[in-house]
Amino acid sequence: MDNAITTESLTKRFGTFTAVDRLTIEVKRGEIFGFLGANGAGKTTAMRVLCGLSKPTSGRAIVAGHDVAARPDSVKRRIGYMSQRFSLYGELKVWENIRLYAGIYGTPSARIKERSDALLRELDFEEGRDKLVRDLPPGWKQKLAFSVAIFHEPEIVFLDEPTGGVDPVTRRQFWELIYRTAGRGITVFVTTHYMDEAEYCDRVSIMVDGRIAALDSPRALKERLRVATVDDAFKMLARGDASPLYTNN
Amino acid sequence: MNMATVEIDGIVKRFGTVEALRGVSLSVSRGELFGLIGPDGAGKSTLLRVLATLLPADGGKARVEGMDVEKEYRQIRPRVGYMPARFSLYPDLTVEENLQLFATVFHATVEENYALVREIYEHLLPFKKRRAAALSGGMKQKLALCCALIHAPSVLFLDEPTTGVDPVSREEFWRVLGALKRRGITILVSTPYMDEARLCDRVALVRAGRFLDTGTPTEIVERHGRMIWAARGHDMPALLADLRAHPFVESCFAFGDWHHATPSPGASLARLREAMEALGHREVEIRETPPCIEDCFIRFASCQA
Amino acid sequence: MKRPPSPAARLFRAFTLKEFRHIFRDKRTLLVLLGMPVVQIVLFGFAITTEAREARVVLLSPSPGAAERRVTDRLLSSDYFELSAVASSPSAVERALRRGEADVALVFEPAFDERLARDGKARVQLVVDATNPGLAAQFSGHASAIIAAAAVELAGGAPPPLAAETRLLHNPGMKAAYNFVPGVAGFILMLVCAMMTSVSIVREKENGTMDMLLVSPARPWMIIAAKLVPYFTLSCVNLATILLLSVGVLGVPVAGSPGGVVAVSLLFILVSLSIGIFVSTVARDQVVAMLVSGMVLMMPVVLLSGLIFPVENMPPLLEWLSRLIPARWYIAAMKKIMIEGAPLHLVTGEILALAATGAALLLLGLKKFNDRVT
């Protein structure tokens, strides 16, 4: 099987409100998949279901080879997650944070040392090892959080608005990290409100009112809607100025 | 006669050993829509809190509507509408009750100033009996703006009103700001989204407690003083690496579906294209384009550092 | 002609209304706040009634006789004792006590009647299980008094040359209920006023709503005062619940003036409210406010105020420390008025202590609660 994520009519309801409506998508292994949508369109809910944090009401989702409803723990072991809200412990030093997360995923301690050295070298951040995370500039925290989220070599990493409020240079460095990660075969599933970042994805989906209104490569999407940027495509679909290009069934 | 609504002169603010503002100066005229553009931690919120008279500065002077933020803060407050970055209304009160409360707090009534908020509040009317906690992100922002406006202030300080908001709601929000500006309200708004600079009359690029540059978006682009080469090809990540490695390119960053390269002096666009094609890149397109605000920010930031 | 309310009055009304809304919309917290006094009074009351049960008596009577029976009958006919077993040997007595089958053993010396008739005196031993010291004291007190009375009777009515007569004042049934009612009142009022007030102020700091209010023309004292109104009301409801339940359900009479009880309680409510304001100026977030009011305020109230351990029995250091706890003065004053029926002028000391603490904290709190956030 070559898909990192496969969903079939995945639905999540809260009472009478359908947050995710029959989501059917396939995300390929090693792909950078941009998961776009307006506020309240159901992105966060869908992401929580895919991460095994929330049970779907109906439908199926296979993530990293396992059914999220039946075997959420197997899914969780094979994925990494980084949220828009910074997820490292500010009161711990950089290396203590790395060790903590490595320990949570059961990395053998002999390997932690060598791997965390490699991680800091790759980030060009070796001098930061003994700093408290809360003293780091916001951009560094974000990059570090990302590196920690993929420390256990997950099959898929979920990034929930990873670059919110990050300065322009760091934001680009962050995307270079994403590219390198995808190059190593890790699937990247990312949400963002920066539409220029959507252009960096292999494929993007645009969610409107709980449904996928479009799913394509940025270039094909722009061609089909005859617009110059993904930003324009997004606005057309979210406002309902263009009819959905993608049907679930 | 000085017509500046907001005047800041060398404001310094420290939190412990951290210098959040390192002496910033600025003057905003009546009816201007002014943007503070910069990433998190640049000092935007701190400056707005100083101006909203919530935070005393450690140095420098600031005047709002001609009054000193330090000495005359009590007279300033009724004139100012402040919207903090975080949602700061009562989650257990309804939409209506929140608006009513903030009107009363400023000795005003919803009725007398309704015209000012009508356009925004109409979106909220179907939910007026709903508790604020149950609103969506975009609706919360709208309600917060209504509450900041309901006492008819002459100056608005909006701290990152569009952060985490999707592009459609963001566009709508800026349209509302434009309408308020036309009513003569002076607006000082902060944002981390550089592309929103073009929606402001003037902006300050903020980084690490300092202003990198201040002016109209056009002035700032002119001050950048150079054209940018935008490039694209079939394999964007590889193209980025190859462009950076080429001596014709001083620096290069990804910008959506293009890469923006700052050419070295004496570089030739045509020869750069040939070089890239020689490296095996297909569908290579390189063209000269004026820089955008984000290019300027990156360049000024690298000069500062 | 009715004048329109001034802006300040309108503002105050709006704030108060908002506070009541906060409280009434948080149904769970409201339920806890209103239910807690009921639950506490009922629980304490239940614990006391099971505690104030009859003592089970094991009797060892090697040579039964008329005099002996008179002592035994007199003891068992009282409300406090019932016969659970008759032992045949001292070891059987010991076993019954150790197994918890009896609380008290009444042991007559061999040939009790004979000795009494021959020597004019005989010995009877009272053994009390002191696992629960309070109960043991109660049982031995009652038993001694009854036996002493029986002795007088046996001596033919002639009173013994010296006998201590024990009369249990204020609490003739020795019902512990009398002591815990002021304690529970102190605890609950402190909780509602200090903890809830501080948490509700700090919540506004945390949510950022305090900033929104501070940038307005509203003065800080008004924001605070409006917060006090609903919690003051809620405390009054709680006080009424406690007093009605203890009088109506537990049958604890109010010996002193009911007006005095209410007056002292209102004073204590005000003190607790100022504690709440003070805590809110120190605490950064709701967790800190909870911890400060929970650990720093509640624990000493429970431990040092006389709610659980009598203040009189405390080591001097703790006794001295307890003087710093407003609840101690409140509980002391309440005991005096409610149970001893003392007139108000006898609790002047307690009232002064409460008033002084309240005034000091209120001033400190308002001074610290400046209208800028630094």
C-alpha cells in the first residue's frame, strides 16, 4: 500500500452539527499535503480524528497502515504532531526536551545522544543545547518543536499552523526543514493560513463547510480556476464563487 | 499646529533583562490607517499596550490625541478603543450582553452608537443570544471589534486582529477597517502577515523592538532600491538550492510559487537562466519584478543583524 | 419626578448584573456553592449522631448482690449505657474491649456487697476504651457521675464529705454538633467569599477582560465592589442555610441573641471578602488564586481555627499562630454567642480583631489593585 493516509466517507458529528462531512482523501507517502480551509471549516476536527485523538462518527481512516478508530495507539506511535500552540516545555533545557520526547517514544537512550547531536547540528543550533526553551526566540522554538516532532522518525507528521507569527526568514527556513523531511520519506500533512506556503505543497485540499471543495496540485488548481495564486483559488471556493472541483463519492 | 493623533518618541520598555522596545518613534495622523508589521516577539503588542495606557513605558514619551499616556491616561481612555491579541470578552455572556456591557462601561449606549458598528454587527445578529464562547474565530473577532468601537472612540488600537484568521475573513476584516477609516477614525493595527501592508496607508516594519523602516508601502519598496528576480521551474526545491549556489545570486528565498533572488551587482538574467538550464532545470522562467514588503523586511532585517 | 440614574450608578448596576450572570451560568459551581453547606451540616450531623451513641457495657460481677445490682441498674437505666455482655472472668472483659464488642467495662470486686456491708466501702472499677478520646471522656464522665450518685444513695442519703459534682453546661447532651456549627459556618463563608472572589477577579486578569475594563473610564474600586455584591449575597444565603439547618434539623438552639449571631457573621463575611480581594492582587492566575486561598487560607482555617482541634489544647506556638486566622475569632465569637448565650459585649475582643484584619486587608488590596497592569 502506498498511501500514508486513506479516508473513506470519514464523518465527525457533534450533536446535530457535522464538523467533517464524508471526507474521502488519499495522501501519498512522502508527499507534502496542504490541508487548507476557512476558520470553522472542520480542519482541526479532521486532523484530530486522523491523529487518533478523536473517534470518527462514521466512515474509515487508515493512517500509517492502521485504522484510527480501531487502533488509535498504533497510529499514534507512527505519527508526529506539532500544533500552532507551542508544544515544548519552557522550563526545560533544549536537550532535556529532546530527551523527554525521545523517551516518550521509547528511543533507546544510547541512540538519543547521537541523534540529538545530529538534530542540533542540522538546525545549526549546537550552542543552544543548554538554553531554557522559554528563552529562545519564537522562530527557534518552532523549528525545535518540529525537529522534536519527527525525532522518532514517524511515517507522517501533522503540522497545525506551524508558522503562525514567525518572521519571514525563519518561516522559509522552516519550510526548508519540511522539504528535507519529505525528502527522507516522511509524509507531511500541514495546515496554514499563509497562502504562499500553500504553493510549496505537492498537493493541497481546500475544505469548505466540512467538505473538501478541491484537491489538486497548486498548479493544476490554479489552471482549473484560471487564477494566479492559491490565495485567489482559496477565496473563490470559500466564498462559493466557484463550484466545488472535488466530489467525495 | 500639530495634527498627529498618536505621537511616540523614543519609547523604551523592558521586561526584566529583555528589551521589548528599544526606543521607537512614530507619528500617526488623524484618520490614518497605520500598520505595525512584524513577527511575534517584535514588540508590537507591547507598543500597543503602552499606547492603550495599560503599560507604563520605561523611557521616552507617547501622546495620544495630544495627551500624555503617562500623566493623562484617564482622559485618554474614553477616546481609545483597544482590541487585545487574545480574545478578551466574557465567554459566558451572550453576544448582546457583551456589547451592552462594554457600551455601559464607557458611559455610552448601544443605541446611540449603533450606526458605527451596524455593518459588522449585522453578521452577528443571528447569534446575538449565543454565548461568546460558542462563536467561531472570525465571529469572535467581529464581536471584539464591535465592543472596542461601541463607545465611538477616535483612535483604535488593534493588536493582531487577523492572526489565525483565514484569508477570506481577513479580507473582510480589512474592508471593515477601511470603512472605519473613512469615518475619520485613526487606526493603529498590528499584524504578522506582511501582505497586509499594502492595505495600510503607512506601515512600520517592526523587528526585535526596533522599527526597520517606516513609510507608505510604496516608499518602503523604493527604499529597498533594487529589483528582484523571480524564478520558477519544474523542481522548485532543487532550483532554490542551485540559485543560492550561483555567484549571480546574493540571496534567495521561496515566495509562494516563485523564488525571489536578489541579484549580485553586474549579474545577467539571461545567463542565470542558461546556467540553471545547464544544471538540468526544465521550464525555467526568470523575470525582473519589484520587491514586495516581505522582500524589504527580509533585506532590512539582514542589514540590521 | 424620577431622575435618570447617574452614569456611575448605571455602570455599577451593569457590573453587578454581569457578576450575577457569571455565577448563575456556571451551574455546576453554583450547585456546589449552595449545596456544600447542606452537605457539610448533614454529614457532620450524621457523624455526630452515630458518635453520640450509647456506650456498650460489659459487666463483670463475680458475686452478684443487691447493692451491686442497684449500681448496675442505675447505670444501665440512663440514656447513655446499654448492657452488651456479662463476662465471667477478667480476661473475658479484656477480650470484649479489645474486639470492640464493648466500650466500657464495669468491674466489681469480689464479694462487693459483703465488703460494703462490713467495711462501709467497696470498690468498683470502670474501664473505658480510649480509642476515641472524645467519646472515652464523655463515657467516663457520665459513668463516674452516675456511680457517684449511686454511692450517695447506698450510703443512705448522707452526702459524702467531698464530692465533685459534674454538670455539663451549654451542651448537656454533650452533642458535638454544638461545636461544629460555628466551624462549618466559618469554613463555608471563607470559601465562598475569599476563594470565589479571588478566583473571579483573577479570571478576568487571565482572560484579558480586566484589560478591557481598565482601558475604560470605569474605576477599579467599582469593578471590585460590583464583584463583592453577588458573593456577599451568596454568603448570606449560605449563612441562612447553615443556621436554619442546625436549628431545624440538628436541633441546636441559639442560646444568645440571633441578631448577634447575624451581626458577627456579616462582619466575618466582609473580612473574608477583603481577603479575597487581597489574594487576587497577589495571584497571577486562577491556579495560584486557588492554591493561595486553598492551602494558605483554608488549611489553617480547618486546622487552627478550632474547627477540628480545640484551640485551648494547642501548643503555644500554634495557639499564637491561630490568632492570625480571622476564622478563629469568628468561630470563638460564634461559640460564645450561639452556644453560651453570651451578650455581645463579651465578644468585643473577637469583633475588634475581625474588624481590624478586615480593614487592613481591604486597604492593602485596594492599594495594590492599581489601574495599570505592570
